[in-house]
Amino acid sequence: MISFKKYLPWLLCIVWLTSRVLVANYVYPQDSSKAMTFGVISNLSFIILLIFSELYFLFKARRNALPSSFLYELKIVSKPVVLYVIGVGICLTVFYNFISNELERKRELDYILTEQSLDTEEKLNQLRNENAQLKNFSREQIINAAHQKIDLLTNPKVVSSLSFLALVFVGLLYSLFAVFLFRLFVRFQYKQ
């Protein structure tokens, strides 16, 4: 019999990539920020789902066995989370580099907004007064500096790498917190 639990992280990666493509192309084709928000929320939801599914099986196993250590339980709970994060890291790279053009659309929109925000001399002087580093910069130099920053923040490799690192951190933090609460719950349950 095939263990569904064993393949759950990989199935959730496929579900995430499919839903992310559908949301980016059909639900929010012109609003990349909403599509990205959906991607983040679905990733966090899938991580929580994986943690709770492991805690459920751990609780069932712990009813019949001796208590185990915190590190053992952390290893059990974080294993599917790590597998999911690795899979989503691959999916993020594929999505941003080959499937989606939402970063390109975001870059173009940010270029337009930057140029519009500096279209009058009043706005340019206000920006120079608010930021001492830009005091001696010309309008073109300020726009070029803004474009370089936009290029960095909309680079598919940078976005997928930062997203992957954030998922690793959040996944491990959620796992730690969940195991801590689980141990408190089990200790409380056995005292009654």
C-alpha cells in the first residue's frame, strides 16, 4: 500500500504550483501583489497543514508508547516541512524564471510609478529634501538609482531565493513552536 503521508509534501508542492499559476494568470492577471499574497498565504497554510498532520500521527503513536524527546519530535514534525520547502523552492524557481511574467509586469509598473512620482520639479525637490543622499543627484540619476533598486527587487533569482530562505525560517520556527505546544498539551492531557 502506498503511504499517502509520505508523498503529502510533494503533492502539496504540485498543488501550490498549479494554484499559483492559475491565480497569476486567471484570477489576478493584472495585480501581481494579490497573486504574490495568495502564494505566501497558501505556502503558510500548507506548512501548517503538514505540521498538524505530523502532530496528529505523533499523538496517535505517543498514546501507545513512552514519551519521546523534544528533538526527536522536532525531527519528525520538521521533516515533511523541510521536504515541502525544498519542493516549493524548486517550484518558485521554475515559476518565476519560466512560467510567470508577473515580475516583469511589476518592474514595468514600478518604472512608470517612479517616473510619475518625479515628473514635476516640486516632487523632485521634496524627494531631495527628504533624503540627504540624493541632494546633489539629477532627476536622471535618481531615476536610474530607483530603476537599479527595482531591477534587484524584481529579479527572479533574487525573489525565489529570498522566498525560499523565508520559507525555511518560517517552517522551522513554526515546527519549533508547534512541538513546544504539543508537548505542553500532551503533558497537560496526561496529568488529567
